[in-house]
Amino acid sequence: MDIERTELEGLYILKPRVYADDRGYFFESYNDREIRQQGLHYTWVQDNQSKSSYGVVRGLHYQLEPFAQTKLVRVVSGKILDTAVDLRKNSPTFGKWKSLILSDDNFLQILIPKGFAHGFSVLSEEAIVFYKCDEYYHPEAERGIRFDDTYLEIDWQIPPEKIIVSEKDKEHPAFNQAEVNFQM
């Protein structure tokens, strides 16, 4: 597995080795030994999976400390634009974000550390997204930032009139009003 650092400290792109032939393909989606050899040490405690249709935007979600989550995200079927926003107040990239296309064709994964908000938009007819978490879900610690925040200006690659967002996600505050308690 190739593990690539990004310009946002702690955010990594993982690319598995895919072995394809006329029967299909095989790849290891996770190998703890290889991850640990890169200095990344996580104990995954929860797996989540969602299915969404074209135009759905989920996020931007996070959990406050002490229940913050590291996530390892991949697409089982379809194509998404996955986005992570740095919420660590003393980070040189505080308020910066990175987007990456994840699909069942490119096999890429993104490792999003604690202290980041996470969201994605569905670019294919439908998508199944799978992700590991290193902390359990705690509803009392759940927070979010509006997907269409004017400070962040994230291009979800969906025409505005086609975006589908949950009522809950529409109620999230703007970036500069969001409750965060993360440090690097």
C-alpha cells in the first residue's frame, strides 16, 4: 500500500496495490502492519457504511474531544468527492480543506485524523461509502459545519439546484461559529 502525506498535517491518501485480471480484481483494503510501519497507530472500533444517491452532500461532521474520531474512508461502489477540513486551532492549516475523488475505480482511501470535519458529495448515480473509526459515536459530542459555508467555499461539484442535504445538516453553524476544541 502506498501512503501519501498531504499538505494538511496528519491527513493521508492511501492507495492499495490492486491485482486485476480478466476475472476481476483483488486488493487489501487495510493492512495494520503496513500502516504502523508508516508511524500511524490506530485501533479501529467501529465500521460505518452509507448508501446515497447523486447530489447528496453529507457533512461536514465531527465529534468534539474527548470523543474525536480518526476515520479511514473508502468507496465500495460509485464515486464521491470526499472533503476534510482542519479544525485544529493551532494548526498552520486551520480552516484549510482538502478534497479528493474516491471511487470504486481508483480504490483510493483517505485517512482523516482527529480534529478534522468530514463530508462528501455523491457524484455517481449512487455510492456506497465505508469508513472505519477509532472512537465510538457519541451523539452528545456530535457537531457540524454548514456544507455551503461562505468562508470555506467548498466546491462539491454538484449544481446547487441538485444538492440534497438533510435537515439536520442544514442547521449546522458557519465555520466561524462552530464549536471546536481541537489542538495539534
